[in-house]
Amino acid sequence: MAERRSRTQKKKKDPNAPKRSLSAYMFFANETRDIVRAENPGIAFGQVGKVLGERWKALSDDQKKPFEDKAEADKKRYELEKAEYLKTQQQ
């Protein structure tokens, strides 16, 4: 007879916790996803990601800069919100 393994309970995520910051690629993907779908009607979900990845790789550093700037700003936002959240958790 097989032994039953006990699972550890997964810690519930606090709904009040700040959302993680997005990467430069995610900012690019969010802006470009609808364009890819419009250019390729009927494209499968996985294929959209593949096309987005190829387009991201094809961008020059200058073309990636606006997305990297947005990612950096979002990272700062997350760090500030996280620090504030942790302060309220310790009280």
C-alpha cells in the first residue's frame, strides 16, 4: 500500500499586499499583444507569446529604452509600496 504524503499548507497571499513590478518585456508585451493579434487573426495563445518574444529580441537597445524606463519606475513604486506595507504589518 502506498504511503500518503502530507502536504504542507500553502500560505495564503494577502490581498492587501502590493502587486509585483512588471519587467520591461511585460510592458512591451502589454502594448504589443493586440497589434500581434490584429496582424495574425486566429493565432493560438502560445503563438502570440512566441511572436512577442521574437519581436522583443529584434528590438535595439534604443527601442527597448522606454520599456526599461517604465520597468524601473514600476520597480521603485513596488519598493515604496512594499516598505509601507511591511511597516503596517509590524504594527
